[in-house]
Amino acid sequence: MSWWPYVGGLYRLLKYRRHTVGPAVIGGTLIGGAYCSGIAALAAVNLGTADPVVWIIALAGRTFGTVIVSLILLMNIPTICMLIYFAAVSVQQIRALARLAWNGLVTLMLVPLILVAFHTHWTITHIMTITIYCGVQFIGISAIGMVDFYLLRRQSIALDQLFNSGSDGHYWFWHGINFVAVGVIVVGIASYLALYDPVTLAAPAAFRYLGAGIPVWLSSGILYYVLTRLITIPAGRGAYHLSSQKSGGTKFDVTVEL
């Protein structure tokens, strides 16, 4: 699920929908993340290690496996650069950090990476646990994003307002925070961990029949829709009334207001 917000951040400034059909979307559609993850999971179980460097070389051979691993490392460089950019843009929501010069802000984002680069044993030991628990939140985020865009806003957004951090912004909600969305994400995380703990692998009997990702995704979307209808829209937050006025227009109506 973390793939969707990542691609959303990558594509957020595209002018036309056709530009979104790139290698990431085509590969995800034709092959699918579940297929790639399944191969990695089976290889890890078979060879007794989750380290892709080990099982890729073991499966592909020393020469060809080394080439594959090298290509993966090279492809991670632009990914890391994009993630640092997203992080620097996101933390500007904190006013103290927004006052920093861009070069200084990017440097600040690099500090954690430099620290873990020189403590690789700690990173390898703990990073999977941190990543897994952080990744659980994206199930709720993905559900909220789809429900908000397709059902509540009916594919109509004011593009310039996405960057308006003032109280007059359409998407300012409550002091810059959509508390309904945050609450749904918290409930989604708790629900997922109640059904399945991805680190300890603890799961109740219901997990065998329901799984965790799909029911949590569906329940988070439904909960967000209901709470937005009951709380956010009556409170006049989020400019949902503008989307309802344009419901008869063309889909994916990205409006730029000057």
C-alpha cells in the first residue's frame, strides 16, 4: 500500500493524466507488487534470509546475481533523492523549518541517512521492524485518499490550494490538520495490528479467513466517508461544497484558481 502514496507524491505536479502511465504504473499493473513480494517472500523462506543480496546471488549465481544487485543499488539512488525531496517539502509544514533555506533543509534531511550509513549493523537489525510498523499506516492513507478523491470530491480539486498553508486555504481543515483523517489512520493501524502483527507474526483465528490488509482498507474507507459526512462537511472544512458544485463536470477536474 505504501507504493500508492509514493507514486502520488511523484506524480502530483503532472499536467495530463496520460503522463501518469509510466514504467511504475505499467509494471505495477502488468506484474503487480504482490507478485514481486511473493517471489521475495518465497526466496527468503527457502534460503532462510530476508536479505535480498544473499538470495538474489544464490538464485541467479555469483556473476549474474552481482549484476542484478548492482542495478538495484543504482536504481535506488534516484529513489532516495526523490524521497529526500518529499521529506524536505513535507517538513516545511513546520513553520520553524519552513524558514530555513532550501539547501539547509535538504542537509538536515540527510543527517539521519549519514548516521545510519555508519551504523549499518544497527540499521539492518532494526530497519525492517521500523519500516513494517511505519508501512501499516499507508493502508488507511490509501483508503482515505481514494475515498476523498473519488467519492467525496468527485475527482475535482483546486490544484493551487494544495500549496496554500494559510487559514484561508481550501484544504486547511483545523489549523492545517484533518483530524478525521488522522483518527481513521490511527484506528486502521490498531485494527491491522489486532488482526496481524507483521513482526511477531501473531494473529487471531479470524486472520485465516479475513486477512488484514483488505478488511482494514475497506473499513478505513467506510469510516472516513461516514465521519467526513457527519463531522467535516457540516463544519464547513475541506471545501467539499466546491466539489459537489462541479459534480456534473468532467472527471479529474483539476482547477487552478488565480
